[in-house]
Amino acid sequence: MTAASPVMPTYAPQPVAFDRGDGAWLYDTDGRRYLDLLAGIAVNTLGHNHPRLVAAIADQASKIIHTSNLFEIPLRRQLAQRLVDLSGMTNVFFCNSGLEANEAAIKIARKYGHDRGIDLPEIVVYEKAFHGRSLATLSATGNDKVQKGFEPLVPGFVRVPLNDIDALNRIAAERPNVVAVFLEAIQGEGGIQPARTDYLRQVRALCDARGWLMMVDEVQCGTGRTGKWFAHQWAGIRPDVMPLAKGVSSGIPVGAVVAHGAAAEVFKPGNHGTTFGGNPLAMRAGLVTIDVMEEDGLLDHATAMGEVLMGGMRRELAGVPGVREVRGTGLMIGIELDRPCGEVVGLALKAGLVLNVTADSVVRLLPPLILSREQAELAVATLAPILRDVASRPVAQT
Ligand SMILES: *Cc1c(COP(=O)(O)O)cnc(C)c1O
């Protein structure tokens, strides 16, 4: 074991450190090469060391990195415009992370309620949801492990199961203080569980009928990962509030709350703020990320590579008794086993693959959107035997 670390033990890291990357390849400190099927948890949209991203960041760093939101930031305006155009929404608030974007969304919903005379506004949230680890966002999260030890939770959330419109209709009938519905288009930490497109449309219709805000957390499933700019676009709907983060700037921390219509007019001067959010360096990285995604056709590429990965895994794992399902959209893929499978992370690492396991039993693939066909095929050829082996053993009795 290594000596005691001065870093707080909030994570139990794998005993590997990467000090260099190239596209979807990672190199550890011993020079060993790994195929990156995680992208820093859906962050490195353009992979590692992308020449356009590196050049843009270096150029921006040589000009100016940070000023303050007390001044105009032209790059912030530009990135906001890009996000508005891609989403069909109207206004953006920039911050630095997913939980911050969600925290801002929660504040928008509460103030939206207060502005309408609802003093104790409630927000509908979901079982197995993950929205972050600040007090409000962990309270919105549907996972006891995230909440335990941090009570009292922030009040004002009501929880329902995903894809159950009857449950939401009951809330509508019983709870007059509801102001918003807050859900991931595809639950990420919850195990790659999609909100069905018909469910998203039903939620949209109910929100319209009730004057509720529809708030779709696209922190993980947004920014092109599923083959559309934003995963809810597969359902042909538009939310009122959309938190983004993770992949927006390919690794430079950026969060954003994109809002539409009434929701976009809730925050007035003094209602919210951030020191770092919207800084020129972060905005420049976001702009070049979107440029490259458009110019290189990375949305269609994500769809095509998702088919290679998912099709390959389905073919190779067909009939393996311990494999419950291979599911996903684009490059957001989950392989659910019938047992806890945390050991797959270490086995894959030994075989040269970086991936992760979420919700105990779901192997999660979130590769960079620049993953090549050869790399996708290599991933299938390497991972399938590992999963076949793990899933074919008798389940340990507990
Ligand atoms: C990762 C994640 C968050 C939290 O983002 P942080 O940047 O870690 O705060 C929130 N919502 C979803 C859906 C996520 O996947």
C-alpha cells in the first residue's frame, strides 16, 4: 500500500495515474496504453490532446484567462448564443459544474413559484436520480448512499418512479404547491436508465397544462453524447430549464443552465452569481468543442460508433445468462448484469480498457465522441470475454 495520502478519502482510486493522452488513448506513468471508454465520466468530448482544443486553450491563456462577471465577456455571450441556437431555448447562466447548474435550476424553480404566490414550492424528482452532492442536489438525488449522514435534507422535493405517468398525475391531483418536474433524460449514475420518449412527451404536456417548469438534467447525457445535441431532442420536446456540464468544454470545467421563456426571466440582478463561471478560458474551450463537433460530424459519428459498440456487445454476449441487458443511446451505454460487478473495472484496466461500473451492476461506457471504428471494435473484442467470464460464474450467495 502507498503511504497515507493528504487527500481526503472521498474516492477509492484505481492504482493507476495517467499522465498523457492522445485521442481515445490514455498512457499511464509507466507508459502503458489504455483505451478510454469513460472520457473522465463523459467529460472529454473531443478525447485527449485534441489539437484544436489545445491550440484554442493555449491561445486564450496567452490573452486572458479570467476577468469577472462584473465586466462584459464577449466569449460568454458567444457560447450562450451557440447553446441557445442548438437547444431552441433563450438564455444561459454559466457556472462551473453539474451540481452548480442543478442548484441554479432548483433556485429558478423555487423563485418561479414564489413569483406566482407559492410560498412553499415543491419540485418533483425521481427514484434513482443523480443531481449532485451539494445539499439541495443531494436532496434531489434518489440514492440513500448519497444522502446518508447529511440530513436534514433540503425540503421541497417529492419523489416519483421514472416512466410512470400515473404517479405524476396523482402528484398533480394532490399537491397544489408543485412548480416543476426535474429529471434526467437518461439517468446516468442510476444505471443508464432512459426516460421513455412517450413519457417525456407526457411530462411536457402535463407541465404545460399545470404551468410547471420541465427541468431536464442533461449534465451527463447532453452535449452530443447520445447523437443529438441534447438527449431530450429524441422525444421532440423542449424543456424550460436544462442544466449542462460534464462534456461542454471537453475537460475545462463549465456548467450551464439553459432556460426558455418564463423560466429564463426568473433571475434578476442579485438573485444568483458565481466568481469563476463564464470566464474567457472556459468559454473558449466550449466554443471550440462545439465547432469541432459540428465540423467533424460528431453527432452522427456518436450514433454510428454507439451502434458498433452496442451491436457488438449484444452479439458477443447473446445468451450469456448473467447479462440482463445491453442498452443505451449513442455513446452512453450500459451493460446490466444480474449481480454486482465492480470487479470489472480492475479486470478491464488490466486488459487495457478504462471504464466504470455504476448502480452496482451496470458496466458503463461513455467514450470520447472521437472514438474510431477500430477502437470501438477493439473495445468489444476486449470487453466481451471479460463480461462473459464474470457473468457466467455462479452468483455469490449473500
Ligand atoms: C455528474 C452529474 C451531476 C453532477 O455534476 P458535478 O459536475 O459532479 O457536480 C449532476 N447531474 C448528472 C445527471 C450527472 O451525471
